[in-house]
Amino acid sequence: MGFDVAIIGGGPGGCTAADEVAAYGLSVVLFEAGMLGGTCLNRGCIPTKALLHEAALGISDPATLREKRADTVSALRGGIEKLMKVRKVTVVQGFAQITGPGRVSCDGELYEARDIIVASGSVPSIPPIAGADLPGVYTSNDVLEGVGIMPRSLAIIGGGVIGMEFALLFAQTGAAVQVLEAMDRILPPFDREIAQRVALHAKKHGIAIEASVQVQRIEGAPGEMRVSYADKRGQPRTLVCEGVLIATGRHANTGGLFADGALPELERGAIVADERGRTSVAHLWVIGDARARTVQLAHAAEAQARNVAACIAGRKPPVNEDLIPSCIYLSPEVASVGLTEDEAKAQGRAVICGKALTGANGKCLIEGSGSGYAKLVCDAQTHVVLGSQLVCPRASDMVAELALAINLGATAEQLAATVHPHPTISEMIGEAARIICREH
């Protein structure tokens, strides 16, 4: 069977690519080994946030949590399935393998396409820790697929975004949670001030955090696990808990994807590509978590999908991939876009910053969130916005305004001249901009 474009992987990147390519009038076949929506919808972004929302409301019953998560996921998946039908995308369920240029095999059937887009996503990374494969040791996939995993005490190995979101989730359901992080602080890719604020809020939720540790082995059985590690001074420690969650990141899901002779250039299992997603093989493209040196975020995959689809259709790429916001769904939320103050200074830029505090914002105080901020990083001469970091309720919704400002080259004066409704948390953006205008 022949198509203009074959797409491997039905997650956010793959489904967006299918939608965009079909909208350009090209024929599309989409392969998905599991369920449409990929990791993000079925065992990632959406179920995590659904569970965090329910837990924040005080719901801790596993059956209720499972039902709420399933309802949300089912509704969204149904929307994707309907969209694929409307776009006349041929959806094939099964494990696809690229056997050569323009050729894909799935369940014994051969498909041909002028262009192939790999959107195979990622899988949890398991560090070489003795006992990491024992019963009672879980990954984010295990928790989100089961939801019945509700230990009363939990050790989380890894203090990145995944680890900290799960730490909050389990703490809100009443579990005693301890996070073990190998780096000198949690959330190493984020601004240090953000990490400090998150650690402070985590402590208020009863979450213990220990950084600069080296986990050596895991022993025991579900309900009575033992995690042995060396603390920051190199002293041996043992943590006893009912369960262990490994949250040490994710890596590209490319195992078995290519037949012999069809392999593109790889970097640690991820597919190497240029800034437009072109690989070392002609007419083979890659988007999302399977791409080397990319940001592993659903909206990054969607942005890449739109650009690759445009390139295939001979159009100009529509999205600025250099500006990808990051969000952490904690209490309060965290969001960041563009340069941090330290990153800008490391580039030799002279910058000025404005910071508005949640303690002076009416809506934040009404909601009981008085320990956060909205920070703008601007060029010292022009006041053009270079970046922003938010630690406040609904930061994940507010960061889009800052992304737009940076994308359009807006200045602090232009943000200050924009009326933000009262009382809202978004007023903090205008206030941070006014601080820069007044003081500089």
C-alpha cells in the first residue's frame, strides 16, 4: 500500500503530524503499537495532572482516582480518533519497523511512503542499580497504568520534574515520601531559585529531600523495601519504605524500530537530526522524544510535528522551536520560558530583572498562596524580554503570555502598558514589568 507519508507513533507528535500532513492534502498512514495518544495521554501528562487535581481535592481512594483518570483519558482519546477519521488518516495498530528507504513493515504487511516520520517517543530510563527490577519497584508507567499502587511510604529515586510531581501526588494522598537525588539539588535543569522554592514547598507538604546521594541497591519485597545509598558525606544510609519509584528520566524508544541496513545516525539510542528534523537518511524525519538533543515535552513534539509537516509539503515552517516553555505541576505551579538570569549572564548579556511577589497579589492571597513570584529577565539597554520564571498558582497557563512576548520581541514597557484584569494572578506579570520600568 502506498502513501505520501508514513508516521510511526501515535502520541502528541505523531497525531499532530498526521493532522497537519493530511490538512496539506497528502495521504497518511499512522502506526501505533498501543493506544492513540501515546505516553502523554495514556500514562504521562494527562493522567498525572488528572490525579494531581483529584488528590488536591482530597480524593485518595484508588478506585475513584482510577475512574476519574480513565474518564479524562477516554474522552481525549475519543477526540483524537474522531480527528483521524475526519482527516482520512489510515490508522494501523501494530509494531512498525522501517525496513528500507520509504518502506515500513507492520504485522507482515508492507507499506510504502515517500516520507517517513518517526514519532516513537520515549520510555522510562532505569539506572544500573542492583534490585531495580524487583517487585515493589515502579516506574511512572506502572503507577499511571495501575493507579492501585498506593504505598503508605515511598522512596523516589530522582528529583526531576517526574519525581517531584509524583512526590506531591503521593504526599497529598497521605504517604510519607522521601526523594533521593544524585545532583546537588532537585530540578537541575531549572533556575536554582525555582529549585529552592520547590524544595521549601515540598517540605511544607511533608516531602523529605536528600540531594548529592548515590543509590547503591534496592532489596526486599512490596510492603517492606530497603534502599541503600551513600549520603552527601559518603556515609552509608538505609531507607525503609513500602515502595520505590524510579524517576530518573526517559530515553528514546527506538529499539527494534529499524531493520538491518536501514539505521540512521544515532546518539545514545536517539535519532540525530538537523534543526528541521531531517535525519541522515533521505526523506526520513524524526520528532519528539525520539530525536537526539531535544526537550522531552509533548508541546515540543507538537511544534516539531508542525514544522516537519510543513517542510514535507514544501511550506515554510510555522513554529519557533527555539522557544519552548517548561511547566511543573506542583503546588504552586512552576513555569519557565526563555533565558534565566544566570543563563543570560553566561552569554555575556547585561540584564535587568523585575520580580513581583505572590504575597502582594490579591488573588494569590485569596487562594492561600503567598510564597512565590513572577520574574522577568530583560535586556538592560532595550528592556526586551529575554525570559521569565513563574512560581505561582496557574503558572502553566500564564507562561504562554510570556512566550508570546519573547517571540514578538516585546519590551517591559509594552507588558506594563497591557491591562491585566483584577483580581487575577496575571497581574503579577504587569507588576514585574512596571518594576523594571520604574527602577531602570
